[in-house]
Amino acid sequence: MRYRVFIDTNILLSGIFFEGNESKILDLVEIDLLTSEDVVDELRKVVSKKFKYLKGRTFEIALEETEKALSDIIIIPCTKYSHKLKEAETLITHKKDIPILAAVLYTKPDYFLTGDIHFFTDRIKNLINVVTAREFLIKIK
């Protein structure tokens, strides 16, 4: 079975720059990876902030790796899920997570991969299959 999997910022960041479950997921060819424009914006900000101490070419390589990873992922534009913002706002209290949840509600993925505990509420889990990277790899084996 081919799964549609929405990935959050922390999954992308870990998968691009570190070895582990997240990088294994980014390498899987039998799943369709989705994310949102808001996740991509957040990822780019985090990479620029966390890796700003790197000098010259090394920093450029970090940015290139980010863009290379994103080239294999379907990125949903904000305009597609903006109508889901009000619904998302009723489900999650953290303001920065509202657009991400709206995108997930819009795309209706088979799995939503995140390490952010704010998404692991009963109300959200009743609507969406929210799992960690580790849980996802166990489920698809």
C-alpha cells in the first residue's frame, strides 16, 4: 500500500541533518511525502537560525541540502488550506501550529508525522492519524 504522509518541520529538520528514523522516512520511495508552505517557511527560518554559525560554503551546503530534500516533497500552498484555519484553531492552542494543522486537515493524509507534543491530543488524534517517526516505521513494517 502507498501511504500519503504529511511531515512537520521537526521531522524534516531531523531527517535532513541527522541519521535516524526521520532520515529513513525521507529516503522511503514507497510513500508520498506532503508538507505545507508554512512548514517550509518555518524550516528555512530554523535552518538559517540554527546553522548561522557555520561559515561560508558550509552554510550554503546546509541550505542546499534543505532545498534538495524539499524537491522530493509535495508542498501544499497556503491558499489551498486557508479555509481550514478556523477549524484548526478550535483544535489546538499554540498559534504557530494552527496553519500546520489546517494543512493536515485539508490534505487528509494517511499519517501525520511530528515530534511536536501539541498535536498529540485526543481531539486531534480522533481526526488524524498523528504519529512519531518511530511509530510510523513500526506501523508500516
